[in-house]
Amino acid sequence: MSWILIIEQVLNGLQFGVMLFLMAAGLTLIFGVMGLINLAHGSLYMVGAFSAAAVAGATGSFFAGLVAALAAAALAGAIVEIVVIRRLYGAAHLDQVLATFALILIFSEGTRWIFGSFPLFLDIPDALSGPVTLPGGIEYPLYRLTLIAIGFAVAVGLWALIECTRVGIQIRAGENDREMIAALGVDISKLYTLIFALGAALAGLAGALVGAIQSVQVGMGEPVLILAFVVIVIGGIGSIRGAFIGSLLVGLTDTLGGVFLPELFKLFMDTGAAQKSGSALASMGIYALMGLVLVLRPTGLFGTRS
């Protein structure tokens, strides 16, 4: 097994991880600040992907598609928060689960009605297509490197927003004592709509970016949503730093396990059985990681509350 393959798979894991971060960051903000279990977050990922594919196909511009994905997901998130979610803040978690699950069905059927049941495809822009040569003679797709760079840039931007701005102060205060900041004159309804729209925009951006390396189809957000929940459990509810670290851990665990465990199993069994057993164990790896973190730190790596 060559070191080039190892580096390539580490980069693949980082790329997968930063895309998970875009999903998990918004989800952990919504969960941490609002105390809301939002199962429809994956649907906003799908909205971004379909909006990007439709606009890019109509205009021929991938970057116009990205703008459309951000706008459409943020708008959809704001509307959902105002029309539905706002009525659920004081409700039991079971009511939140049922209501947001209903939103999944509405988004799925609405998307199928507008775009049809067949997958759409989003082409990688010419400026980002092809490989780039890294030190050591490693060739790696430029687009995937760009995704890694975007993920890190968004992480820095979110950190600056939360830690260095007035809105960030309000978000952190709202996480700790929403009644107090409302009493101090902060419009809590507008703040919640802003947070929800921001989280939705990040999910839409992730859907648009990933849409260029896989097909855009109805229901594509639900598998990613499950992993995003794993990420925020590992990182800690409400922690952007935790979401970032957790996303990288999940991305690397899933990617490296899926590649190297089958190779390890080939030492003990035939190729077909090794591939099947290794892939199955790799799929379990991220949940084993989550279990280990919960045993050692029940609130997550950077969480402050259970």
C-alpha cells in the first residue's frame, strides 16, 4: 500500500468532513440555541442542490447556481421557521420530530413535483476541473481541494461571526438564557429566523457543492443528516468548534475505514468476503467513535450541556 494512496484518502476524508461540517454547523446552532430537533435540515441540503443544478443548467454558470442555492435554501429556511418552526419552540421534542418529519415529506414531494423524479447533474466548472499536482508528485482533483478550502474558510467565518460580532454575542447569549436577552430588548423572533436561515444556507451550499460530484436526487439529504447528527453528538451540542472537529473525525473515519479495512481483511479471507466484511465494519466505525466519545465525555468533545 503506497503512501500516495494514504495521502489521497486522507484528502478525501477531509473533503467529506468539511462538507459534513457545512451541514452540522447549521444543525448544531439550531439545536443549541433554539433547542429544536430539526429533521428537515437534510431537505434544505436537497433544496440547495436542486436549485444549483437548475440554475446552472439554465444559465451555464456554476457560480450562479451556487448563489441560487444559498438564496433558495436561506429563503426556504426563513419561511419554514416563520410558518412552522416558530410554533414548536415550547413544544415537546416528540412534537418537533413529528412536525419536521412532515416537512421532509412536503419538501420531497414538492421537489419531485417541480423537478421530476429523475436525477439532475451539475457539472464541475472548467476553471476547477482536472487534477492539480501536489508536493511529492501526487495528483488530486482541483475541485475537491477547492471544497476543502471552502469548508475551512466557512469554519473561520463562522468562528468570527460567533466570537467577534454583536450578532454572535446575541447568539451565544440566546443559547444560555433566551429569556434574559429578550428582556434586554433583543428581538428573539428575528434572531431565531436569522439563525435558521443561516443554517439553511450552509446546508444548501453543501448540497450545491456536493451536487457536482454526485447526482442530485430526491431524498439525498437524509443520509447526510444522519451523519450530521452523529457529528454534533461527537462535537457537542451548540459548539461550532465541536462540529468542525467532529466532522473531520467522522469524514476521516468513514473514508479511511472504507478503503483500508477491506485491504486488511484480505489477509484473512478471500477478496469478496473481505470487501463485504471490511465495508460493513467501516460503516460501523463512525458509530463506534460516537459511542467511545459518549463514554468518555457524555456532553461531546466541546459540549457544555447534555
